[in-house]
Amino acid sequence: MPKLPASTSTALATAPKRPSTGTLDERLAAAQPSERLVLLVDVSASMGAEYGDTGSRLDAAKAAINSFLDACDRRTSSVGLLSFSDNPRLLTAPTATYAIVKVAADRLHDERGTELAPALYSAMDHAPTRLILLSDGMPMDKSLALAAVKAVATKAIPIDTIYIGDDEQGEAFMRQVANATGGHFTTAHSAASLTKSLVQLEARNRLRLTHST
């Protein structure tokens, strides 16, 4: 093997060492948004009900999600979308490419039941730091749903809830979910208040992130 010229060897020996930038995992983690949000959207049949003069409850949810994403900061938050009816359906994993989430939200359509428990367990598979639940009523199996809520709470993951139904029982349940996990509860009585509530959640979240740094 040929020897390097003396001048080259000396330069290599005396060159200042580059500071360590950490392991590959650490560098990848630093490049990712610190907040991983998953929106859980109820697409049961009742979400097709009229909601004021702006279309259905689900139409209002789609519009609110778009406004929410416009308010989010892709540098700090990745957002995923999961719909649930009889079964959960992950439409997109948490991503900072919000255009993908908007396209997925626009394709939401009402289906049948309201099985919340499987949806919560499915959302947990994607390492969220926070969940946001939009729903208009009681789950089909309340005991299973509360067991899933308890599992989320043991991971110290808050569930923010926005209730868009019209009965006290469903409203009380959604409040219970938020209280059990340290989340924030809101009732939205119109499409405008739903959008406002969802955008305000992002404002609260951004303020929390600012105070934690």
C-alpha cells in the first residue's frame, strides 16, 4: 500500500476533530416534530345528521380539521388521522406533511356503529403524545371504551375531546374521557364552534410546548 506524503499525514494528524453529533437515532429524533397528535373521528351513521345549515356533523368535522391543520406548526407537530365506526381505520400515520391529512379527511364518510375501544388501542400503536377525539355520542360498549381510556391514561397520554352531539349522556361520557386522561373537554353546538374549539386546542398545545422548552 503506498504511503501518504508527509505533508498529507501531518495535516490529517493536526486537523481539528469535528464535534460529535450524537448517534443516528438521536439525530433522527432531533429532526422529527416533538408532538405526535392523532385525530380520532367518529364516522358512525349519526355523524351524517344535519348540523345547522352547513351540512352534516361529518361535513363540519372535515372543515374543522382543515382549519386545525392550517393552525398547526409542522416544525413541532406531526398529525395522524384515524376514523372509527364498527372498526378503526388509520387513514394516515402522524406526519408533518399536512396535505396528506387534508386529503384523507376530505374522504371521510359516515358508516355504522361507534366502537371507540378498538380505535383507542389502534391509535396507541403509533406512539402518540396526545389524542384528539371528535364524536357525537356514546360508544356501543361503554365498559370496553372506559377500559381503553384507562389504558391510555396509564401511558400519561391526554385525550382532548370535542362533543358534537345533542344528548346529555354522550356529553357526560366525553367529559369523563377527557377528565380521566388529563385532556381538555369542549362541547361544540355548531360548525363554527367546532372549528373554533379545534383551533383553540392547537393554540393551547402550542402554548404548552413553549412553556415546556
